[in-house]
Amino acid sequence: MKLNLTDKYEEIINTLYVMSAELDLDENYMDILSDPESATQEMIDAMLPFKSSLMSELETQRLKLAACGVCAMSNTVESTKERLTSNNPYYSASYADVCRTVDAEIRLRTENADLKARLDKLEKDRLAADKPELGIDITVNTMAGFFGAFFVEHGRKPSEQEIFNAGRRSGLDEAKRAE
């Protein structure tokens, strides 16, 4: 008895055709792949477990991929303690690759933070070494304070004209305060 296949059965046949190289099917069942209209209900029912097996394998592969994504986003030292082990069914070589890459990212982030801290310390030490220890008040209202503030802002000593302009502005400010 020949059957007209429903969409469900056509989907099964198409899945089996794509995967036929990996399946160990009897030659009678392979005929269904070339001529779906020759399928009997018995043959189709015999193939249903293959579809179930393939769908299960597909779901396992999807979860392996999801595990890689979760690992990639879990890039903290604390999260590395909760990783999958090699005996987990969702562990894969790709997951191990992602873990190694995340570990490298964590190491680089830690190294970057250490280098920034060292650079900040060196900068503070340099500024401390540039500051004269003369025992005088150095504020922006003094000539030394002006030189220091100018150097910090521009990274160089002021020119004679800039010193004159600053003194003139300072005198104008003093005159306004006196009024």
C-alpha cells in the first residue's frame, strides 16, 4: 500500500536524506530517499527513531554551543570556578578553546590594571620629584605657583609674554577685589 506523505513524513525523509551518509540504513529504507512515494507506513514508522536520535543530537550540539557562549561572557576569576568539566555531556573542544581564551583575557586585564597602577605611581613620584622642597607657600597666587600651574597645564615653562599677561591679569583681579 502506497501512501501520500504528509509534511511531517516529508520532513523525516529529507532529514534522513541529508544524514544518510552517517546512518546505517538498510537498502530498502534507502529506496525511500530516492522515491518517497514508495514508502509504506511500516517503513516510515521504522525511520521515526532515527529522526528522534538526530533531533536529540541536534539539541546536544545546540547546548554545547550555548555553553561556549556562556563561558565567553563569564570572564571573571569567580566564574572560572563554575566551568563545565570534561565529563559533562555539553563539554567540547570548542568549549575548552573558549575557556583558554577567557583565561588569557583575565590575565591580560589583570596585567593591564597592574601596569596602570605602576604608571600612576611613577607619575606621582615624578611630580613629587619636580615639586621643590623650599618650605615656601606655592599657590597659584605666587609666582612659583603660577609657574607650577602653567607647567602642569601646558607641559612647559611659560614664555616672558605669558608671564607678563598673567601678572597683568593678576593686577586687574587685585584692583577689582579692592573696589
